[in-house]
Amino acid sequence: MTTIQLTIPDVSDEQAEILIAMLDEMGFSGFEQRESQLIGYVEEGSYQPEATQQILNEQQLSFTISRVESINWNAEIGRAHV
């Protein structure tokens, strides 16, 4: 399964709260806040690129998108102990 990572730099705490609420309604299920950056995660099948871009353009925010391949950590740990 592939996850989409959305990174939004230069976000205030107030903007982050609003964006988290809006993105959550669009299927994003995990968020990280780092200094002035917001990172959100959504399954690739649920990702709505046009709607995401519209929300961020309305807020006049830039963003980057990257794909993150899921890792089966149980299998990886099992291999390390063999």
C-alpha cells in the first residue's frame, strides 16, 4: 500500500489547526507538526489532488507531495532475528 505525504512549509499554528480539520474531512488520517511545517498522510486511493490543491491555493500556501511505500515492520523484524 502506498501513502501520500503532503508537506506544507511556513504554516502558523492557527493555519495548521484549520488545515488539519479540512484535510481530515478529505481522508487524511495522520498529521505531524514540526516547527512551522505541517505534514499530512493519506492513502493513495483516497487522495484528492485537485481538492487538496484548491484548499492550499485558497490559503496561499505552497506544498510538496511524495509517495511513501508502506513497510511490513513485523516481517522486517522477523528477518533481523533469523
